[in-house]
Amino acid sequence: MRLTLIFFTITTLLLPGALNNDWRRLAAGDGRGVNARAVALLGEGRVLLENEAGEQFETPLEVLSSEDRSWFLEWEADWKKRAAVGKKLNAVIGQPVFLDSWRLWDEKAEVVAKRLAWRPESKTPFSSSFRRYTGSDYRFLGARPYSVAAYGDDRGLLARMSLVFANKGDSFSAAGMAEDHFKEGESDTTMKKFAQMLKHDVAAVTDSLTSVLGEGEVQYFGEGNDRRRVVRWDWNGHAFILSEEDEEYVGLLIVSIEEAENRGRTDRIPDSEIKERLANNVVHEKNGDVHIKNIPMVNQGPKGYCVPATFERAMRYQGVPADMYLLAVAGGTAPGGGTNTQRLFEEVESIVRRKGRRPDDVKINPLRMRTVQRYIDEGVPIMWQMCSLSEYNAIANRRTQARKSVTDWAAYAAQIAEEAEANAKTMENVKANFHVCMIIGYNEATQELAVSDSWGARYEIRWIHIDEAAAVGNGKGFAIKR
């Protein structure tokens, strides 16, 4: 696609509403013009611009009027000054976060994540995320972040970055990832040592940012129960927001200046839009499978954060911003993990109601197919309390794989019904590996449920017979509805 004004090449990037004063009426030599702002220098006398429609395009400076070329010379000098600061920031960060004087918000989230070696976590039409659980040698601003994450918006552009340093979940965890989470070891972290870690990380991040950007300013950030005192540093359209919660965590957000000025408050998505989104997310397969798509994945990592991670997924799916680390604080999560689900459900009630959603206790004792159908058919996943036994996981993994080669679904249904009857008897009285995941689908003919665990893409959807699910369930479910 070409913009005929001065033969600009259009790209498909869009800009979130970052604050800037760079808009200018630019004119070509033949008198035609466009309102635009400068985004980046591209070398060889070319510059990347953006018009008011959010379209980015490049042009050689030589096609502009002499007055505009003079303006660009001043802008170029400012660009180079900002680029010098960006290099200093990258040096103290210890990671290639910034590209010259580019605003992060002008870049695709996947491009930034790839530059930082942060792995894809989730992608839906409405958002994307990239996450990495780091090793002991990873450093960011002089401290080790256990979890680093980047979030993209519905246009694919980077929307924010979140880093969590010392925290009550990761710092105390001795568990493995995914199913191995239940094979816990012994953590060598004590509360005294943890307090020292918190103090060290706050000092390291503060000193690093102050060395380049000067002293930060204190403000409050977040909504409702998430409102917290933070320290903020600004540079080139970015706000670095440092949070410290006593005996809980140290976190750093990198957001746009606009989001920082708005104190992290977000707009409510209209009910009509959510209603349409949920309806479009219900998938009906030829074999009778009915399941929900486009639920964001959150990988809880090597800690017992299944409850806050699952709540984050359900909230973000309904258009309510959430973060599992903040939810863990609200839910009183113990060191290393373990959250009172009912308490967290009650804590998030005010959050979801402010966004026009409502929490719902799901009556699944006993677990009945018609109850599950009622929620799934509306595009609403059920947050399900259960025991994630090793036998259960082995069955779910094997069954999910076997389904890929089924040709006779009636024979398959008869076979797994017989298996499920025997399996349920061996699992129904075992109470261990307490867990919360999602029920996201069903198949009435085969009497199966689709479940989703907050363990990464491999666990996005697995299938289990309803009798086996009932055997490991704790009779409790939660949902967030519009």
C-alpha cells in the first residue's frame, strides 16, 4: 500500500496514545501535506513518520519543504541526545531494552520480546504476552527479576512490561514447572533472608535508574485494593514504576507516560463488546466438542500460584486488567504458594464489578454436564477447584493425545466410559495436590470436559471424562460473568 502524498511506504503499525508534542503539518515540495509526527531515524536521509490515522510510513527528507527539513535537523539533534540516554539505560539495565531513541510503544511486542529473549506465552485477537522465568545469573537494573513479561495490545504493539524481583512466590519456591510443581523440594529461603532480598532489590533498581534519570517521584498507582505507593522515573515517553510491598514483592512496571499519568486506571469495556466477544469465542467442532478459545495463558511458573494465575486469566479474558502477583497479595498467598480461593474471590469482587462484570459461585457439587454446558455455551470458563493427582494428569495427557487419531467417536465414548468408571474408583478418596484450573469445554456425546491449566501452551486444553473429573473435584467452582 502506498500513501500518494509523497510516495511514502505504509506499514501496518499503530500507536497507543503516548503523550507527545511532535505533531506537525509537513509539506512536500509540490505543496501537498499531511499532519504527522516523527517516530525514528532510519539512516541514509530517511525518517519514519506517523499520521493521525496511526499509520507509519517512511520518507526521504529531501522530498520535504526546506522549512520542514530545517525542523527535522533540530529533531534529529534531539533524537541523538535521547539515543545517548537510551544507551546509558541499556547499560545499567544490562539488557537491550531500548533501540536508539525508539519508544517501546512504537514497536511490536514480539519484536521487543525476541530482542530480550522472552518467550511467547499467549496470543489472542485482543492481547499477547511474552514471559521468561530467569536463572540465577540474569540481571535487570542490578537485581534478579524472577519473572519478566511483556504485554501486547490488540494491534500487536507493546503495551507494558512487568518485572517481578524478590517475591513471596518465586523466592520461596522449590517446586518444578507444570505437573512437576507438585514434586516439591525444600526452599533454603528464610523470612530474614527474604527481607534482605527485598531491601537489596529496591536499592539496586533505585540506584540504577537514579544514576541515569535522577531522583524518582513518589505517586500512587493502581485501582481499588491494588492502589499502592510507587516511585516513578520518566524518559522518552516511558514511565518506570517501582513498587515495594512489605514482605511480599518488589516489582517494576514500564508503561507509557499516559498510563502513568492516569495512575494505572483503565476504561471499562462496554457490555455489548464483551457480549459479542464471548459469543464469538465459543467453538463447535464436528465431533461434538464445544470449547472456548482466546483465553489468555498465564504460566504460573515454579510456584503455587495456580489460584492467582487462573484468576488473572479469567479477569483478562473478560477485559479486566489483572496481575497474578498482585492477586497473590490480595489472596494472602503463603510463601512459595497456596492461596485461599474463597478469600481471593471475595477480594476481586469489587474490582470486577467496577468494570461491569460480576463474580459467580458455580454450583458443581455434584459435577453435572448441564451445569458446565450453561457456562461454556455463554463463553464463560469455570475456575475449578480440584486435586491434580499424578494419575489424573497421566490420564488427561494420554486421552488428549489419543483423541487426535479417533475416527469412531461412538466406540471411543464407550471405551473411555469403561475406563473412567475404574479410574474414578482409584482417585475419588485421594485428597492431595490441591489445585485450581479452568473448565473451558465439553463433549456431551463422549461425556468429556476440556480443562486448561496455567502451566503454559502445552496445557492450554486437555480432555478428561466427567466421572474422572468428579472423582478429583472439590465441589467448588467460580466464574466471572458479564
